[in-house]
Amino acid sequence: MSNSKVSSMFGVSKAKAKKDIGSFMDHNPNSCFYYNETNGVTALVFQEFEGSNVMRVSTSVMSPDENKFRVTLGKYIAMNSMLAGQYINLPFYAVADFIDYVVYS
């Protein structure tokens, strides 16, 4: 059984990861995290620019051998994926269906 933590995966403390996530959210008020502890999926939705109808979506999926869902780790991975350009673009109207299907199903 795996027990991944943000400190072991990224070499940063949980407090630093939370601070980085908070800073990202402060600088990007049109972004939002969604997560589901049952299926282990975290998604970050980010508006391309204010007034845009295009949303960027990055996800993090918990490994099946993890023994605990870690919210901060999922958010940190999704945020770093977004910053690294690893996201998909969706029209605004499709985001709710995507989140329902990927995160909550």
C-alpha cells in the first residue's frame, strides 16, 4: 500500500504546498478546485482570462493503491499540472458536465 505525501513527492512541506495553493487562488480568483474522496479525483478549473468562454481544466487522480485520499496533494498536483501546461481547454458550457462525469461519477 502506498502512502504518498506532498513532502515525499515534491520535496515541499504540507504548509508550503497549502501556501502555494492559496497564492495561486489569490492570483487567479476565477479558478476553483473540485474533488471527490470516493473516487480520488481532483480537478482545477481555471478561466483562461477574464471574460473568456474557455476554461482550462487539469486533473489529478489518486493511485488505486493509496490508502488515504489527500486533498492537499491532489490540489498541488492539479495546480502544478496547470502551471506546466498540462490541461485541456473546454468551452464554459461544457465544464459542469465534465466535472460531473469525471469528478463525481
